[in-house]
Amino acid sequence: MTKVLTRIVTVLLACIMLTACAPKDLESLMNQSDNKKQLDEQIEQLMSNPTYKNMFKDIKWEAKGNDLTYAYYYAQEFSEDQLAQIKSNLEAQGDSLKTTVESLKKQIEDSVGIRPDSITYVYYDSADKEIAKLSY
């Protein structure tokens, strides 16, 4: 999961560094067509990797103001017990991701002068029902 996060944020940072004008917020930056295209292409590349392709049916991103959200949609159907275990595992990873996310926020801020107010990861089951939501 950390590798996925790092790859996506790396593309975000590349978009930020290549932007000629200073955007007022991350939403403005990420919705510029070249930046949006690059991030979408990176997600497509991740989804072509058999590990991610078998695990997720889709990965989406959204920027609103200075809030970034990444949504992960599992491909497999799970029982209620499995969903509870997945939720527990994701929430347990939350603390370890906190340091990584804070570092990424700083990298974004150093690159473009805009610090994300939050980065949120939302996980959905195959029926698009929310399993867990982690915000930093």
C-alpha cells in the first residue's frame, strides 16, 4: 500500500514541479489537463500491474480545495467477517501511514508552496460499499 501511495504522490509532485503558474490550491493544480492526465496515466499503469489489478477493480483520486482523496475499490467480494478483518487491518496500518503522509505533505508544500490540509484514503468493497476511511 505504501508503494501505491508513493507512486501516486510522486506523480503529483512531478505535476506540481512542471506547472508554470502558481495555483491557488491543489484542486486548481490537479484539474489542469496535463496534470490530471499524468495522474490518471499513473493510476492506469498501477492498475495494469497484476498485483493491483487482481486486488482492485479501480483506484480514483479527487482534489477539493487543499484536500486530496484516494479511493480504492476492491475487485473481490468479501464476507462480513472478511470485511471486518480488512477494516481492522486498514485501520491498524493507519498509524504507520501517518508518518509517511506527513512527509508527503511536506514534500508537496516544499515543491509548490501549498500544504494539503488532508489526505484521505477510502476503501470500498466490490459493491462500492465503504469499508474504511483514513484521513490524515
